[in-house]
Amino acid sequence: MLTISLVLSIAASALQVWLIVRLFFINRHREYPFLIAYNVLSIFTFLAVISVMSHAVAYFLTYWIGEILLSVVALLVILAVFKPAAEVLYLEHPWGRLLLPLAIVAVVAIAVRQTIYRPLRHTLLGHAASGMYSFVLGVLFLEAIILLACLALAFSKTIPWGRYDFAIVAGFGLSAITKLITFLLWWNYGSHFEIWVRYVVPSAGTAAALIWVVAFSHSEPPTTKREPDATELQRLIDLMQEHTEFVRQLLKDPRLRRQPLPVQPR
């Protein structure tokens, strides 16, 4: 049964190697450096875990340290893709800029609290394990929330998404949701769901890599741009000139300050 888990992990690594080569081949590697970093780190983590499988403690530490690093880099990839959409949302809701920093602080604070006050066992490894589990779950939760936000923007057509960007977020988001559910069940119910960790988690990684491979296998459709309308541009120019003249008059005569600002050019 471990062979199935190993095959899934090897398949994911093979897809990730293809993706890295493809990004360089289509000259998009400069646009997605964090995505390349994630896939490279994932491959090295897999090799490191395989090399220490016979040592229980080393295997445990290597696996969960790898999960922490991968979850952090995955979050960086998602945020880099989500940033243009976030900037548009921040224009309407400036306070939204505080949400992510506060969420990250909360994840770290909860992980520290779990490490100190709620260890799995009263040993150094038990304290560390509790903090690592909590941190990984928190970051996966943030990734899942960002996926849901992206889906909401996509279906509302508020933000146009390119094929590559949406595939990246979808792959990470679906993988995060799958891992989050699996780890929560395993953490709360122990050995009853240990088999899920062995097979569902590598399956989620393979599925994410497959989504990216399918997306990057085809050229991204060009973004269609509407040609500017001369009448509309002239109307905007007239409006700006009229408002500029109004401001000049306002500065000269304070009595005009009570007059409403015109919204349509005459």
C-alpha cells in the first residue's frame, strides 16, 4: 500500500519537472519565480523524505518541516497571482490591506500557543509537533480562503483571470482544501484517518501539478482590448477641463464653495 503513495509522489515530481521545463521553454519563468521555487522545493522535499524513511524521528521532522516550507512558498505564489485583484479590491475597501497581515499574525500566534500549552505529548518533539501541525493548518486555511475569493471574483466577472493565473490558484487552493480536511480528521481522530494522510495528501499534490501541466500545455489566449472611443475620450477631456476651471474659480471666490461640483460637461 505504501507503493501506491510512492507512485503518486513520483508522478507528482515528474509533472513538476515537466512544468519547470515548460515555463522556461515558453519564456514565462520570470513571471512565476515562486511557482518554480515551490516545485523545486517539492521535488527536493520528496527526495529528502524518501532518504530518511527508515528513521522514524528523522522522517517525521523532514516531512513536517517540508510541509511548513511548502505551505509558506505556496502562499507566496497565491498572493503574487492574487495581488492585482487584491489591489482593485483595496481601492474600494482600503481596510482590506490589514486582513492578510492580521491573519498571518493570528496563524503564528496560535501555532506558538499550541506549541507551549497544548503539546501532543510532554516531550520536546511533542511540543514541536503541535506547533507545526497548527501552523500548516493555518496556512492551508488562508490558501483555501483566497481560492474562494478568486472564485467569487471570477464568477462575478469583477476581475478577468488569465488561464495560467487561475490554474495556479485553483491547483493550490484545491490541494489546500483537501490537505486541510485530511489533516484535521487525522489530528482529531488519529489512526482512523492515517491512511488518508498516506494517499489523499500525495493525491492532492499530484492533482495540483496535473492542473498546472494541463494549463501550461497550451498557449494562453491573448487578452482582448477594446479600442478607445474618440467621443468618450473627448467627453472625459471636457469634463476634466470644466472641473479644473471650477477649482480655479473656487480658489479665487470662496463664495463658490457652497455650489455643487458639476458632474456632466455642458
